[in-house]
Amino acid sequence: ALRCLIAGRTREATAFVANALRRSVDDVQVTEATSGIAFHELLSSEDIEIALVDLALNGVRRDVLSEWTRQGPLRRMLVLLADQLAPDWPETAHA
């Protein structure tokens, strides 16, 4: 199964993305987090292949995200989600 971690500011936001993934991908395992702390704990403790994270989620450490994408196997992917402009995130997107 493809292992995905979704982190958003609300349970409704993560559930929306999780449900879309489950409808679109046949064999997917989705874990959800609604805090930066929970996101980082899950990211480090589980074998996550794709992490989808809300740019506005408090407690998300950009340096950890950049390091996570470089450390893992080739299948690791980071997807940045936003419903508002976040001008200080381009460095993470290009890392």
C-alpha cells in the first residue's frame, strides 16, 4: 500500500484530502494529523512515502521537511497545500 500522511489545520480539511485519495488510489494507507507536533511524530515514526502538509499548519519545521525528502528512498514526495498565500515557503518547495 502507498503510505500517505496528511497534515492540515482541521480534521475536516485532512478528511477531505484523505477521502479524495482513497477514491483515487486503489491501495493507499492514509494517516492524518492536525498539529505540527503530531505531523512530525508520525513522519519520523512511520514509513511514509508521500506527505501532504498545509503551509499554514503551526509547528511544521521546514528544515525537517527538506531533510526528510532527501534522506529517504526515491519514492518519497512532499506536497505543499495552501488555501492562502505563504510567501516565505519557496525555499522549502525548491529544497
